[in-house]
Amino acid sequence: MHDKSFVPFTKEMIGEYTILIPNMLPMHFKLIVSVMKTYGYNMELLETTGPYIAETGLRYTHNDTCYPAILVIGQFMDALLSGRYDPHKTALIMFQTGGGCRASNYISLIRKALSKAGMEYVPVISFSLAGLEKHSGFRLTLKKLHRMMYAILYGDLLMNLLNQVRPYEDVPGSAQALADSWTRKLGTELGAAKHIRYKKVLQDYRAIVDAFAAIPVHKKDAVKVGIVGEIFVKYSPLANNDLERFIIAEGGQPVVPGLVDFCLYYVYNALLEFTLYRRDFLKHLLFRPIYRLLNQKRDHISRILSESGRFEGLTPFAEVVRSVDGLIHHAVKMGEGWLLTAEMMELARSGCDNIVCTQPFGCLPNHICGKGMMKPLKELCPSLNIVAIDYDAGASRVNQENRLRLMLANALKKQDA
């Protein structure tokens, strides 16, 4: 039963309301927006940035709320108060996994913020496979999820190629311009196509790889720097102060695990529920083919990257899963859980032993599975150079960047030795 603050998003609101989305992965989310427009939804990705976003969030929620929630609420409230939207014709959407982390409480925090601003009539949609809430005007069907899967796969490929080219491009901005161009093109394709043909998807993959391979580059000894951590802070330029761009500006090459890895982690954990506790057998039967499908799609991207002769492929997800054997149990799945440790281990084994672990200040799962696992990881891989960076509304950007520069200086010293 819903609480009194629940406002349903009804069928009548489709097309009539603008649905605002907080920004975590710009390219991925723009592609998802294109998919949803196919079904009549008028969605808009918020790309506002700057310290005033956190300040706005703090005005409408308490300051011990985790940093991603403060930013999400800040973006939403800034948009609703800006005059750009009619609050009576606007809805908000929040992506949720339904886990035990505070991310599952974002919806209630957003509704409290709306109530504080006198906008309790604004619908807040929970985008969740766990079915946390039901809205007659927003239902996730297999067809919608199938299209979104390709939005995520395309987004991962573009992000991967962008980070492999941008540090070396002869003309600054050329890789980003190409990524933006492909995002628009793929968005149009996903939005217009009645059916997604996988043969066409594979052709797109190869065309994208060839286009990035054609960008003029120069040789440079850039230090590879892996970025892991809490999912929002790891990916969102707003949350991590545009960390990828900072690393490139300091002479490094960012290496960021894809969003499909987190999707596989979510599905793997659902399968593990049955293995460990002998429950949710029907869910287990449903998720097994999904797990195989996602692995297959991910492997195809990896093969095309490797076949190019220019770009590095991806470590098979089965190896990522096995990488934490003896380090942390797979039952540790709160928040990013064992995947956070696995990503650090996989980065180290693939030759990227400089790692930034991004975490919201006070994020318990990240302190355990990220910062707490650094010592055993360094014992296994003595060459690891890891720095944990806390992100918070009150954190000093200068201090964060100085710690990152120190990590990069150590990496360059080790590389030159």
C-alpha cells in the first residue's frame, strides 16, 4: 500500500507531461530517452551542473543524506523552480535497484523535498525491475527493456572508445564530437525502428569502431587510471567533478567499467539468491537466459574492439566474477558489493594498476567493499596504486584534485622507473 505522498503517473499523463531524468551517464541516458520517446513519453535529461545544484539539494533534504541523493534532488528542484517547466505538467523519474542501500529511499526523499516546496502534486516514478511501485502510465515491458539493453550496449561502446582515444587525439574535442554525433544518430535509429535487427547493431558497432580508429592521434605515454566506486559518483560528471576529463588533462587515460557490467552483477545476484537460499526459483528460471544474453552481447562488443587491432577488448564477465574468489564472498551484494572489489582486481590483472575509488562520504558498502578491500588487494598485487576519494557537498574540490595529482605523480614515477 502506498503512502499518502504517492501521486500516480497515469496513462492520461503520457505525452502530456514532461518527465525529467537526473544525469548519471549522459550518452547512455540520451539513448534511453530516445527509446522511451518511441512509446510516446516526453522525457528530458537534466544536464545542469555547478555547486548550486548541491546547494539546492541541501535546502530540500537533510545534510546527512548521501551525496548522490542530494545531487538528484538538487537537479530536480532546480529544474522545477527555474520556470522552464510547468510543475503541474511535469513528472520526475528515479532509477532504482530495490536493494538495501539508501538509493531505495530516494523516492521518499524526493517526495519530501517536493512537499517542502509545495509541489507534492508532482508524480515521482520509480524505474525499477524490482517493482517497488506501480504506475498505470509507466510499465516496463520486455520490448521496452530489449530496446534499453541496446541503448546501454551502445553507450558502453561509445564510452569505452571515447576514453581510449580522447587522451591521444591530435585535435582536442574531436573524439567527443564523434561520440555526440553517434549518440544522436543511434538515438534516432532506436527511436524510429519498429524492430531492432541484431545484424544492423553489429554493423553499427563496427562502423563506430572504424570511425574512432580514423581519428588522428599521436603517441603519448599516458598513465591508465581505472575509475570504480559507487555507481552514481563513478559515472556522473556532476558528482565526480568531471573526473574523466581531469585525468585526461593531467596526462592520464581513464578506464571505466561499463554499465552492462552492473546489469550483469544485478542479474548474477538474483541467480545467487536461489543458489544460496533456495528461494525465488521462478526468478532464477527467468534470469538465467537474461544472464546468458547479456554476456553474449557484451562478448560481441569485446570481440569487435579486439579485432580492430587498435582498441582493447573487455575481460569476460565470468572472469570478473571469479577474480574475487578467496577475497570477498559473492553474497556481499549491498550497493556495488563484490563487484567493486572485482572491478579493482580485474583492472589490476589487465595492466591498469592505478585506480581511483570514488565514494560518497559515509557510504558503508563502498567503505567495506572499496576502501576496506584495498589492503588485501595490495597484498595480492603489490604494484597497485589506489586512492579512495570521498565526494560530499562539503568536500573541498582542491583537496580531492591534489590527492588525485599525488596518485598520478606516483604512477608516472613508477612508469618511468
